[in-house]
Amino acid sequence: MTSTSENASQAARIAAMAQLDEAMVQVALLRVNAGDQAPREVVAVDMHLSFIQPAAGPLVATAQVVGGGKTMVFCEAQLRNAEGAVAAQAMGTYRAQGHQR
């Protein structure tokens, strides 16, 4: 049986993972859809997540593309608290799906 605090902690971890994933998806979409081509979607191939410290209050996720091309994109993301301290970080690999002109 899990306690309410364990459930809240698990929910916070899931929310952090979702925020980091969404931030990386957005920058990966910018990469694979750059230029004059039909829009494509991306799917996560791999994601590594590190929780650095407990997080409280509003959190902001930022992400950047660190490599890859138009089919496979490598990203990093950080989740920061209101003071700017990193609460969690992730690395992800995303693959483009759909037709490229």
C-alpha cells in the first residue's frame, strides 16, 4: 500500500518527465520540419532522465537540439525552479515520421 506522500512524489516525477519530453519534442519538431517540406511528427526512441534535487513551486522546462539531422534528432532538456536551479535534466533521441519531400 502506498501513502499519499508517495503518490504525490510519483506524480511529481511523472509530471517532470512529461515536461522535459514535451520541451524536447518541440525543438525536435523544429529541426525535422525546417525548410520547405511536408510537416512530420517525431517519436521518442530513447530518453534518459536525471533528478538532481527536489523541486517545488513553478518549474520551467527548456530544451535544445545537440545533434542529429532531419531524421534522428538528439536533444537535451533542463527543468528549473523559480531560482533557476536545475531540478531535473534529460537527454532524448527522437525519430521523424512521415514523408519528407
